Amino acid sequence: MPRTRNIWTNCMTALVALAMLCGPSIAQTSDLSGLIRALESPNREIQAKAAEAIAKMGPAAKSAVPALTKSLNSNDATVRAAAALALASIGPDSRPAAHILLDKLKDPSAAVRARVAYALGKIGDKREPTIKALIDTALDSDANVRREVRDALREIKAPREMTMPLWVQTLNDADPSVVMPALHTLAELGPDAVPILRDAMKDKQACYWACLVAGELGPQAKDLTPD
């Protein structure tokens, strides 16, 4: 009986894989168990398509979290990014994957880092290690990653007392390669940057950079006029 069950399982996995290769219909399948099995396919394209199909199911696919968490360690960046997006679509039920997602904020692929940051925001993990890890990634060299990190910190409502020191400290750095990403990130915050810039203006070195950002914001920084 066990051998018969194994043969049946292998046949089902092969059929799901074949369906994926034959066209887009797999993205509309409701066979979550088949998609979970497809995540373990030796074919990376099939893995990625399975993760993309699971992402479209949203919170109803919460039973796929363990398999998607495993896919975060794939050797293929496309698979890792697709898995992170699927975890994001599932939402808070993906929190068991948070510890792996934190590690992937250092992924060599910018696309993966961006998806991971997005997922952490959608999962709503408000633990201090998560906030600190996001803050450490806030000055990423890639604009998409910076934007997703910024949005994630806003979505989980990270305490300002935790995020403020990062920006002020960064603006104190003498290395332009460190300061410039911070300036871009602050400018992207729009009016939300005003409290940060106000604190930065109290520091002799950071004040210079804060004024530059305020000038970039223009009318959005009108509340800084007295400062």
C-alpha cells in the first residue's frame, strides 16, 4: 500500500508539473495541495509558477507557508522572490516564516530583498528584531528595496524613537556613499520626513544635509520654516 501511495503521489506531482508547462491555466487551479507539491519540483520554473499561483489565493493558502518558507532558500532568485510574494499575499498567517525572511533581507538579489521587505510589512511582524533588520536595510543601494523597506516600516507602524536615530546618525556620516542613500530615502518620505529633519537640524553636521532634503521637498517641508 505505501508503494502504491508513493506512485500515486509521484504521478500527481508530474501531472501538476506538466500542466504548468502547458500553459497559464495552472495559475487558476484551486488544487493547493498540488501546487505545494509542485514547489518541490526539480524544475525551478515550475517552482516559481507554483509560488505565483499560490500568491493569487491569498490568505486561503496559509497551509502552504511551510513549503514557501523552504522555497526561500532556493538557489534560484526568481523562486525566492516568488515565494516571498506568496507569503506576503497570505498575510499574518505567514509569521512562522519571519525568521527566514529576516535573513533574506541580505539576499544578493535586489528583487528578492524588495519582495522580502514587502512581505514583512504585509505579515505585520512588529517584533523589535524585525524592525531593526528593516532599519538596517533602509539604506540599501537599490531604490525599490528602499521604497519597500520604507513602506514596511510605515505599515507595521515602527516606533519613531527606533527609526529616528538611524536617519540622524546617517546624516552625520562623512562618507557621501552612505549619506546619499539616506537623503534619497528621506526625500521619498515626503511630509513624513519633517519630524526627522527637524531633529537632524539640531545637529551641526546633520543640519547641512537636512537643509538639502528640506529644499528638495519644497512646499512639503513648509513646517520646517521656523527651524
